[in-house]
Amino acid sequence: MASGSVERPLGSLASHCLTPLPPAPCLVHPCFPGVQCENVPSEESLGSMGFRCLGCPSGYEGDGVACLDIDECAALLNGGCDNATACTNLPDGAGRTCSACPAGFTGSGETACVDDNEVLPPSDPSRFGSPGPSLADP
Ligand SMILES: [Ca+2]
């Protein structure tokens, strides 16, 4: 009894070998999460594929492969917060926050802190010395 042999039709094998597809680098997700990847023909070797990452998400900076959180407080003057407030950087592309306006001011650090009195003295009288405690008559 002859042992069976399996013959594979050549056609099915050949069809897999005739047109080798270039590997698509974007299939392995080489870009930073959330960044769009684009397969592009490699400039170094003809017929192979490279990739391009299309920018970092909002709140990040980098080349699209590596993206780092932007420290908005350092990048802008006080992060764009009113100078009377404190800017706090938020990680993971979440931007930054401004602290509340100090007592006696209305508004927010995001817009502007406005003095409740709204009227500022032309100069600080304490610069010229205050009258001090009045002397009681003897
Ligand atoms: Ca940030």
C-alpha cells in the first residue's frame, strides 16, 4: 500500500509569490498614539516603504513618533494667565490651568482679574510716607 502523497496545485502557490506586496510600516503603528500614519515610498531603497507621522496631537510637540506634553506655562508668558494668578501645567496634552484671581478681584485667570474697586490711585501714597499714628493731645 503506497503511502499517500499530497500534491499541491502549483497555481495556488504561485499566486502568492507573483506579486509580493511591500510591507506597510504603518501596520505596526510606529507613530505616537492618535497620530495619523502615512506609508510613503522609501527614498533610501527603491521598492521598499517608509512612513510619515502627521504631526503631534494638540497639546503635544515633537516629530509625530515621539510627542511630549507642551509646558504652556513656560512656552507663553505665565501661560497666558493673568499675571495675578499662577499658571499650572497639565500633563498628557491637557493644556494648563490658571489659579483663581486674588481676593478683591473679579474675573478669572483665563481672561483677566479686574480690581473690584476698578479705580486705582495715581500713585502709592505709602511711597511718600504715611501720616502715621496721630499724636494724642497732651
Ligand atoms: Ca501641558
